[in-house]
Amino acid sequence: VNIPQKQCHYNASKAAVVHLSKSLAVEWAPYNIRVNALCPGYVMTPLLKLADKKMLEQWSDICPQKRIPDPAELKGITVFLASKASSYFTGSAIIADGGYSLW
């Protein structure tokens, strides 16, 4: 859930992606196709850089790690999911949000 904004439509779409990946994982497993969802929290993308400074501070303050990561910090998990090291991962939702969703 996105705190402090009220964005039920956006939150519903994020939940839909997770469940779509789980459904596709079941349907495509017989073809040896793995489907996983990478679920990042706020990431300092060019779009987020346009956000109001107060909002950025608020998001950082809510996050247990007290910061917003650079996109490069998601490279490792992305490479892992694309590699043979994750060959038994399918239907997983991997949360990379600095603990934001723990609240």
C-alpha cells in the first residue's frame, strides 16, 4: 500500500502484476518458462526526481533504511532472476523496498 498517498487504482495494479506472474508461472511451467515479479519500492528514477522534496523526505523517513535507492541497486537481483542460479524460482514475488512494506 502506498503511504501517504491514496492511490487505490495504482495499488490494485501492483497487486494484479504479482498475481498475474503467479498465474503465468503455473501456466508456463510445463514449457520450462519461469515467471517472477520483482517488486521494488520507491527507486530514484528520473520520474521520481521530479517529485516534491517533501514527498521524497516523507518516503525516506517511512522506510526503515531511511533512503531511496539508485536503480543500479536492483541489478544484482535482476541478474540472479535471469540466471541459471534461479532455475527453481517461479511464481515468486521478490520485494526490494528497503523494508518499506514491513509497516
